[in-house]
Amino acid sequence: MENIILLLETATESCSVAICSGDKIIAEKYINEPKSHASLLARYIQDILAENNLTMADCGAVAVSEGPGSYTGLRVGVSCAKGLCYGAGKPLIGVGTLDIIAQCAIDNNLVNTNGNKLLEGENYTIVPMIDARRMEVYTATFNSKGEATSPTKALILDENSFKEELESGKVLFTGNGAEKFKPLVNHPNAIFAEQLPHATGMRVIASALLNKKEFKDVAYFEPFYLKDFIAGKPKKLL
């Protein structure tokens, strides 16, 4: 069962766990509930393994969403993944959160409200966006195969953002930061679709990394925050 991977995704407000064998999903658990990661992730892992008659000994690796994303969510996911790898002696795989969102958009066929595929058979650009503060997002560009075509960056959105991509063809904006961009763009090539990261979107990259034995150093691996964490100011006591 060396090709079985436990997949953990906690980079945004959603929390999900899945098990894949190669690039096939065996089982999944998902909830979109803010601040649920710490209370639900361990239970989801325990339940999904038990329900499929598996233990950590049956898994070839643990894969975790490595960021960017929520500071707290990433800490919970990575800490849990590292603990599992230490305890079971399994390798650790990291998958970029924007890569996961792009793959999820492809997996979900990019359907609109009428159930029709938005971009079937076309070459298009996928722009996943993770909400940051104010008009800022974490983003990158991907082709229609889910392959990254630009590095991940923090971007303050304005009406000229992604102008070159929009002039070149259809662009799908997705992720929980895309809604901030929607009022700024009025271009016929701009398409918007809701999509949060989901553990199932990790399977393709995680399986490829497992086959190539490209693993993270469990002792030193840290999430990719992209920007330093800034704590909010405490409220004054009355």
C-alpha cells in the first residue's frame, strides 16, 4: 500500500482530509467552518482511516497544504502532519495551496449555474486567489493543465491587474480572494467561479512527488506563509 497517501488541507477557512491511492480518491471529509481546524482535524483523520480499515502503517506518506494561507490554519495542518510522520515513520509531502485550488477548479469541471462547462476544450489561464488583508491576495497563474506559469506572490488588486492575461484569452479567477477582484474587472474574458482548497485537489501533485521520492525534511519543514504574521491589537480592558 505504498501508494496510499493521507492528504490534509487547512490553509483557509475550510478543513478537509482525504485518502488517495495513486491519483484516485478513496475517501474524503470536508467542512467549511472557520476556526474548526484545531478541533476537527485529528478527529477527521482518525475517522477516515478507521472507516476505510486503514492505519498510518498502511500509508506511504502524509501530504499537507503548505501555503500560503491562514497562519493559524497552516500551523495546525503542518503540525499535525509532522506529528503523524514522526509517529509512524512516514515521509512528508508539501503541496502549494494555490496549486490545490487550481486542481480543484479543473476537477470540478468549471461549471456555471446552468450546469454547463465554462471552458471545455479551450486553452485558458487559471488564477487562484487567497484572501489577504484589504485588497491584497496571494496568487499565481496556472495553465489549463494545472501547471504553474508564474511564481506565487502577494498582490494588491486594481483595475489593471492581470490585464495581459485577459487580453490573451479566457481567465478563470477562483479562490476566496477572487470576489474582491470581481468589481474591478469588466472584461469579456474574465470568468469567476467559487472554489476553496480541498484535500482531494492534492492527489495529483502528491502522488507525483511520492513516486519521485521528493519529500520535506520533517524536522525543519515550515509552512510557506509568504508574509510575516501580524497579530491584531488586543482590545482595551474596561
